[in-house]
Amino acid sequence: MILALQLSHFSAAVIFALFASIVFGITQRNTQREMLRYGAQCFGWFVIGMYLAGWLMRLLHH
Amino acid sequence: MEKTETTALSEKQPAAAAVPFTAMSVIAPALGWLIPGAGHLIQKRWGRGLLLMASVTAMFAIGIAMDGKVYKPNSGDLLDMLGFVGNIGAGGLYLLSQALEWGRTAITYAVADYGTKYIVVSGLLNVMAAVDAYHIAIGRKK
């Protein structure tokens, strides 16, 4: 591909978390309310995990 | 008392374990695999179907746009074969990528590797969606 989409590491990980959380929410819960709640929870954990992993890598690097 | 409970349980178990075999229980997951979200749409779960379709398709498309790699079945490398298993989960999107020769460029930068992961995970998420469509079809989920 000539013009490849150039995302930063952060935005690539956030977009990944968003779509994965939507699918997790829909497939892993039964009611609409639970789906929304679980999807939001998954997204939150993805982002928190991403920050923690980022800081851990920074600490290991320095 | 104990005997009565045991008898009641044994009577209930076969009914609970039995999975009704219907045409929809075959068509929904198969269609859901081929076209992401279609397994839900065919069962009139419009909102869920459209969200699944948008999510899986967008992940796959972004992965391709990021120059991610689409694995082939016969590369001989074990990790490539695992990648292929993930890719084939995307069903029609994978077939389309093969027909149009997407995902064949060599990965030369870090973000392109993200693209590869996007493509593999979109396939795995599509399998989850197809299994969910099956659960709806057999009545395990509303």
C-alpha cells in the first residue's frame, strides 16, 4: 500500500481497545445494560493496563 | 427425600443439556463467520449485528490500511500458521483480502506490526461473534 495509515502507538492501542471492548461486551453478557457496563469496564481495563505497561517499559528502559 | 431430589435432578439434566438442532443454529454462525455481524442480523438483533459488523470490519480494514500482514495457510512456519488460524476467523474479509492481494507487503516499521495484530484479532473477535450468534439461535441467549 502506498499511503499506509500512520497511527501512534497510543492511538493504535486505544482504537484496538475500543473495538475489542465492543465485541466483548456484546458477546459476553446477556442484557443490554450488562453489555454496556462490561464493554465500558473492558475498555477501562485495557487503557489502565496500557498505561501500566507503558510506565513499566519506561522504568525498565531507564 | 434425598432419593427424590436425585430423581428430580436426573430427570431435569437431559432436558437442560439437550440443544435444539435447527436450521438457524447452523446458518447463523456460518453466516456470521462469512459476513461479520450477519449471524445476529439474520436473527433480527439489529443493533448488536451492526455494532459487531462495524467493529470487526473496521479492525480488519485498519489493519490492512496500516500495512499489516495477512498470513497464508502453507507458509511452513508455526507462528505463521497460528496467524493464519486467526486470519481465517474473519471469514469473507479474509477471502476478500486474498482475492484482492491485500496484506502482502513486507513489514518495515513498527506500526505495520500493529496492523498485523489488528487483522488477526479481528478474525478471533469474529469467531466470538459467530459463537454468540449460535447461542442466540439455540436459545441460550436472548
